[in-house]
Amino acid sequence: MSFRKKQSPNDQKEQNMLHKALPNPAYQYHSPEVAPTQQKNWKKKAKKAAIILAIILLLGGGWVGWKFVSNSAKVFGWDNLFGLFQKTKLKGEDEGRVNILLAGNSSDDPNHGGADLTDSIMIMSINTKDNTAFLLSVPRDLYVDIPEHGYAKINETYQDGEQEKFSESGYADGGMGLLEKVISQNFDITPHYYALVNYGALRDAVNAVGGITVDVQSNDPRGLYDPSRDLATGQALVNLSNGTHKLDGQQALNLARARGQAYGAYGYGRSDFTRTENQQKILVAIKDKASSAGTLSNPVKVGKLFDSLGNNIKTDMKLAEVKRLYTLSKEIPNADITSATLNNGKDIQLIEGYTNRYGQSTLVPTAGVDDYSEIQTYIRELMAKPASQPKKQ
């Protein structure tokens, strides 16, 4: 006899619910995973993104490459482009010093009077043995004897050399060659190369690298102010307090040009000497920004930088030599670049005011007209100046 209780419909329902609640012995637990379809889609998206990135890099690299090639051809000529793949030494490198004559004019500005006058002249000298350098500014009003042209301000030399089509062994052809000769004879320093830059290069180069930072320290507690009008903006040419400022291309160009001669100006107690000091600060700031990772990794900035150089520079350096110069300059810390002038208003007073026979205000050596002995001694001291810090072996 069976005493088994007959199941009611409710009992059957509860039993079914219990089976659902208990774990199924056939079920195996797995950690959450992306479904095969989702995983496949993710891989396809990643591959697509990588391809797009590669195309962008190739296009960017090709664009920068074209900028480099086209602008290099403007400066060096197409036949010199293969110099990029050549190794070479600079003139003077074996002797331990490379000298480059830098000059700036306003040839890019047709509305600027005296556009061929080189109102900015500097000697850049690099010691290739201990990675030091100096920048020596030559005042534009220095009264010199220009061969075959007589006495005049040194900023007229380039213009005279261009007009006479100067050509002489040992010097470059044209105006820069004549300027090299004047510098060599008076300063007893031999320029191995030259670079003639119009002011547009400075403006464009600063804009290309995204602006530069300059520390203004004038002899006036208010800073620098030159109320001459900037033709581009109609504002005062320079209005900067003492301290650090970020400048765009036009502001840097204005600072490089201003001498504080307009009524109401202040901070320019040394007039053109203050201006040349500011120019040196700008050049060092451009060097820093142009060689920074933020610039070198940005194809747009690099392309614009090539444009600024290709459109505005004339030099007798070959492409392989420029490449070598770039390699050398990267090894020079800013602390080992001496900014030098012939009159710093303190302990260095190697030139003084002089009124020439035409009534012009000029500058001559304190030792006397045509006596450059003290200036030559000063330059030899600059060449012998040791590095500020030990060099890596």
C-alpha cells in the first residue's frame, strides 16, 4: 500500500521554482568577456584608427619634407640639396672657432627708407672645442673707412658693396663681402660665413614657433616704452614692463627695432645699445624655442619655420654646413652664450660719440678714430672666456 501524498498543482509550481533557484550542475561560471562579435568590431576599429594615424603622419611628414626641400632650394639652390646626406666640417672648425657675420636689413619692406642699410650687425663666434659662443653686436653708427668709398657709418657698407658689385678673393661677392672685409680689417676677426636676414624672417620665425619669452630688464623701473607708432597696429611700438613677457612675431620685431628716440620714451637710456641687447635676447629665445621638443614634434610649426627662413635669408653656407652648424649649436647651453657689446654703460666703454665732417652723430673707438686696438683686445678676451660649467666628456 502506498502512502505517498498526491501532489497538488501548487506543490508542483513550488517545485519548479526551486529547480530554477538551485544551480545547474551542467553550468560552468566564466568571467565576463566581450562577445566575439564585439571583440572583432573593436579590433577592426583599432586597425582603422592605426591606418588613419599612419596616413596623417605620412602626409604630415611629406608636407614638412616638401617645405624643407622647397625652402632649402630657395636658399641653397637645388644642386645643394644632397648635402643633407653628407658629412662635412665647417670652415675654422679644425682650428677650434667658427665665425659667422650676421646682418639684418629691411629689404622686405618696400615702404621703408634705406631698406638696404644693415641696421643690425652681429658677429657670432662658436668655440667648437668647448661648446661656448659669443654674440658681439656692432653698432650701426660706427664710423669706418669703407674701402673705395671713404668714411661712413658701417651700416652703409652692404649697400655700397651691392652697388659696386664688390668682388675680392677671400671674401664673399657683393655687399656682404665688403662688410666682411671692413669687419676683418678693423676687428681682427675673420668671418667664415655670412647670413643676411631681412626683418620679416624674425617676425615669421617667432610666429612659426608659437611666440618667444623675453626677460625685459631696463634701466627704468617702469620698463621699456617707445611711443613710435607700429604701422601694423597703430599702437606704441614697445610698451613692456620689467619682467618676463611672451611676445608674438610683430611684438618681437618691434622690440628689435625700437631705440626709444621718440618724445616720451623711457627705458632706452643707451639708445641703440639697448636695442642691440634686446636683439641678442630675441635670437637666443628663438634658438631655444626652435630646438624644443614642442616645436620639433609639430609638423605645422616646423613647416612655418622653414618658410620663414626660405623666404628671408641669404647665406653663403651650403646645406651640409648648415646641418653641421645646427648640430654644434644644440650642444651650446644658453649659459655659455656670451652677449657682448662695445659699450655696456658700465665697465665696457670701447666707443664714444663723434660728430663727423657732415655734422652727423656717429661712434668711433675711444682710443681714437681708426684705432681698434682696445676693441681687438676685448674680442680676444671673449674668445678666451671659459665655459661656465664643466662639459660632458
